[in-house]
Amino acid sequence: QQQQQQQQQQQQQQQPEALTCNPVGVVRSVYAGRNFTPNQPSRVPAAIGRVDLLAPLQGCLDDLDKFSHVWILFHFHDNTAASSAKGKILPPRKPDRLKVGVFSCRSPNRPNPVGLSLVKLDRVDRARHQVFFSGHDLLDGTPVIDIKPYIPAHDQPLGSVQLPNWVADSSELAPDFDTVELAPLVREKLAKMDLSKSLFPDATAFEAFLTQVLQWDGRKRHVREEHAATGGGQWIFEVRPRLDFILEFPAPGVVRCVNVLPKGTLRHVKGQGLVSVKDLARRSQAN
């Protein structure tokens, strides 16, 4: 027992000290919430983002615009399960529904909730200490730990690459929806909308983003099951700046965006679908 205690003390002495890491920047993103945010950055090339640097070092962005792609190392700040990370994880698109080790998947539920995304570098504004990029999976407000240039000669492995079958298969998955429809009302509202406070340069870029991102089903599982049981239904896709796109699922393989409203106008209630927030408040007062 004494020997065991000595070994434990030696192990404790050999453990490195806890790390303290301050973010170098914060992400400004079109993704306001986790629903419909892709689980891989390359799935929505039209998704626009920006890093605003915090207390930047002098000259830290010099020469970055010579690269076409960068790695963004970030903190999963909106992951509510980070404090209860487990050793085994069930990836969302694994067909056999069997869990894998946390270090064998890219789940945000990790011992240290750190993520890494490869994105396309669009431009660098050194005067404003901003980095603009596209093709990403980052939520608005994500703390950035570091930015590194992508270098193919060093970032691509030599020789053959081995993957589990479920990873290879999921990487080749076709989009969940064959048809994405934007109602004339949505296009009309986007055309009239003041996008100066958004990341989109114009309504055409906004429409391209919607068409790409809505190909992938971002509904929660219980909502998908509810819609399957009733033959359809509605859901909300939240986009910065403070917009809710109302979606319908009229048939398998089809998603239709029927309206765009200010954020928080409607709320999904289980068993009732989308309900006006004002109506919910009236019911609450009546009770």
C-alpha cells in the first residue's frame, strides 16, 4: 500500500499544470444557433464568417492574405454538456448507432471542448484587425484560440489514409433534401432588407447560403419524428442578424422556406408546432 501511495504521488508530481488560454478573437457568424449549423465546415461553402481580433499584437496579420485557407482553433462555448464529457460518444450519423471513443470522433462533448475548422480565407482587414472567411461551421460569438495557415505540403499526410467505414460513408453522404424552395415572399423580403449589419453583401449571397445550408436536416430528432408521424410540419432556422426563417417539410426530400420574421416571433411547442410568442404570453397570463 505504501508503494502504491508513492506511485500515485509520483504521478501527481509528473502531471503538467493546468493551462490558461485567452482567446485571440471572437467569431461573427451567420449561424446564430446550433440547429442547422453543419457538423463539418465544407458542407456549406456560402457560409460567411469573420474573426474580430481582441487586443491584437502589432503586425500579427501581416502576410496572412498570401494564403487561400486557414485553420481556426476555437472553443465550443455553447456546448452545455462540456462539463459532463464522457469517454464514449454516439456520432450523429453513425448508421449502427454504436458509440465510439471520444478521441475517435469530432463531437464537441470533449474533455477539453476545443474544435478545429479548415476554412477558405476571403480577405484580411489589417486596419480593423479582422479576418473574413467562408465555408465554416462556427457559431456567432465563438472564442478563437488561434489562427494558422493551411499548408498542403505539411497538412496533407504522406501515403494512404485509413478511415473506419462509417466515417468514409458519412463523408460521402448526399444532402438530406433534394429540393430546397424559397417562397416568393422570402425572396421579396430579402431583396428589401437592409443587410448592412449582416455578413452578406447582398440578397443573392444570402439566398445562396440558404439554398446550401437547408439541404442538410437541422431539426432535432423529436421534431423529425413528430413531422414524420404527422406527414409534415414547421421548424425555425435562426440566422444572424436576429432573423427566423420559417421552414415547412411538405414531402420527403423537400424543404420549403415560407417566411422570414424577426427573431423570437414564433416558438416551437411540442405537439403544437410553431406558436406565436404573444399567444403563449396571453395563455400564461390567463392561467
